Amino acid sequence: MSIAAEIHSNTQYRFVASPDNPLPLQFGEALGEVIVAYETYGKLNSSADNAILICHALTGNAHAADLTVDGDPVELQEGQPLGWWNELIGKGKVFDPDKHFIICSNILGGCYGTTGPLSINPATGERYGINFPLITVRDMVEVQYRLIRQLGVKRLRSVVGGSLGGMQVLEWAASHGDVVDSIVPIATASRHSAWAIGLNETARQAIQNDPAWQKGKYQEQPEQGLSLARMIAMVTYRSHPAYEERFGRKEQGSGNAGRFEVQNYLHYQGEKLVRRFDANAYLTITRAMDRHDLKYGRNVNGVLPITCPALCIGISSDVLYPPEEQRAIAASISESTYAEINSIHGHDAFLIEFEQLEKIIRESGIGNLELGIGNR
């Protein structure tokens, strides 16, 4: 169950919890050992206040850009993935390592180097597997907070991310707003909707109904179930117009032996995830998403517990976290701007429409860190 090819040579590691400094979790348990995998690009300034934290989505990792620590282009080794936000991070780009100290870490519960179900439980000497404790987005943020403190960061100029990354962004502002200058949540939720929870449960059931699941104690990945979970997700990540434009009713083969191209695409996406992800991590993270509720346990009335400036970005064709949800988030933050990516590509547009996204961020002032983005 190795996913070593997905961990870049630039990835670094730190212990952020230990037996004498455990990580308390939101729902009562604690982790006595937490390792976080992360990458940085650029240098922290003398005031320790030029940092930008980039937060990744569900199956993402710390490798946001193909850059060295200093921000120079790096030559990828065979089998390593491209940085998932290459087009936005780099010299002269909206997140510039010549100006900013850019941080991206793999989330708690993941399978790309940070402590998660594939990690060894020090209490048993075996993998956590299905016994990894229930975690939340708030717990993920606490791991990131410990990381930035270890890195010497005093303030974050901005916290930016889409989807699950956007949930982390909002949680950062709610939990640690005293060290955050601005946030950019993209195509996300302040609390997971019944719609999104239902979709996640459908995907989890696909995994758990695979005979290879073995009640979570599998030795080899439950390939059929994990592949089907990804196929279900991919339908929600795009849109009706996007599928029509790309596939329509095109077929490969003919007659009963033929398959529609959209079928081949979905099977391909499912097979790709099986090669790079862990089923227990998928369950752990989607349950954390479902538990996400920014107001939970906080004494707030109507508005979100966020006081820093926010640039809230929606996507016109997003069926998973629709634009009206993004507008509602913006309306619940006292100092906010709403902008929208116009795209047929659905939820995944924040990983596709880089030109629009960069323009929106630059024009808001966030990218150049000149802020001043009050309601409009």
C-alpha cells in the first residue's frame, strides 16, 4: 500500500505532537504522535509575517508547486505528480516565492506523509487502519497551526484553498483569526450540507460494500470500492455541460462491445485513485468533512465567527458547493468580497480555470497583499 511516488523529494517532515505534547482532538480523543508532511517555497522575512498557507482538497497533498524551497523550478523525478497549483505559485505569479513564504502541508488523516490511517500507532506497533480516531477540519487546522509556529511564522498574510481546502481556510479564520490577515475560501462550505453528506455516504458505502474491504482490516486496497467511490465523486466534480462538451455520446468500439467514452473516463479516474490513495484515509477525511460546521461549539448569532477580510469565490456551474452557498458565506462575514469563476467545468474549475482565478485574486488585492477588500 505504498504511495511513495506521490511524495515529492522536496517534501519535509516535522513532529508536531509527542507523548509529552499530545494533540487533543475535537471529539475527545488525542494523538500522542503526529508527523506532518509539508513543502515551503520562498523565505520567511525578518518580521516573520510574509507567509501564505495553501490548503489542499480531499485527495490532494503538500506538493502544490514544482519548486525548490527557494522557489526555483525543480526537475521532477519519474513517477512524481505535477504540483496541483503550479499555474498560481511561482516567480511573477499571484503567489510569488520572491515575496512570500508559501507553505502547503498534507492534512491530518491523509496518506501522503502526515499521520493518518496508514501510520503506525505507537501504542500497538501496527497501522491505525480503521481504528484511526474521528477527526475534524478543526483538528486539521490545529496541526497546521503547530507547524507554522515551529517554522517561526508569526502572522499569515493569507490562507487560501478550495473545497476541503476552503473549509480549512474558514476554520483558520475562526480558530486563529488573531494571526490571519486575510482568507480566500473557494468553492467550499461553512458547514457540510445534507446534499454533500449524502454524496460522501454513497461513496463510503461503495468502499465498505467491496468484499475486499474486510471491515477496514484489508491488506490490499479494496480496489473496486475505492474506484467506484472516485467515479461517484467525479460526476459531482464536473457539470452536465462539461460532460456533454467533452464526451457527448461518443463511443469506443461498436455494438454490445462498445463503451461510451464517458464510461472509460470514469473508470480511468477510479483506477488512478486506487494507485495513489488509501481507502481508510478516504473514509477518515470524508467523515471529517461531514462533521465540518464552523459554528459548532461557538457562541455566535447568525454571522460566521470571522473578522479578517475575506475574498469568497464561487463557481458558476458547481453542483457540489453551488455559488449561492458561496454568496451566503460572504454575506455572513463582516468584511468580505464575493467573486465568481464563470466556467462549465463545475467544482473542479478551481483546478482548471487558473487565468480567471489569478485575475480575481490579483484584482481583489489579496495576491499582492494590499488587502482592503471590504463588502462590495
